[in-house]
Amino acid sequence: MKLPKSALRVLKCLSNRGPLPPRAISKEANVPLRTVTFALDRLIDTDICAKVPNLGDMRCTLYVVNQEKARAAFARYGTMMK
């Protein structure tokens, strides 16, 4: 599956900042929340990201990155991880 540019921006943000909820990703990556949701769906479909419960606030899901798959995605699309 080909990843859109927005998914790569979200992935880069998650890789650098750690587990985050969608609103924080939107602010950090400077991407609209609706686009973040779309990107996260694509990343979850490809098993690059996963949902984890936020034990501090169960109303808000956190998203984490599978670092190995993220490196492979960045290598494929020519984007370097920090």
C-alpha cells in the first residue's frame, strides 16, 4: 500500500515524539485533525502504528509506532528518521 504524504508526516511526528493522541499529533505535525485521522487509519492498516490505551485518560487513545516498520517505510519513501 502506498502511503500518502500526510501519513509520512504523522509517522515522522510519532517517531520523534513517542505515543501521542490525535489532537497532539495534529498540533505537532501542523496537520488538520481530519487528515491525522485519515493518516492514522492508513498507518494502522499497514501495521506501522498501533492503538494503545491511555491509562491517564481512557477517553483518549494513544498511537505508537513500530520502529522497525517505520524505518522500512522511511527507507522506501526516501525520508530519513531523526
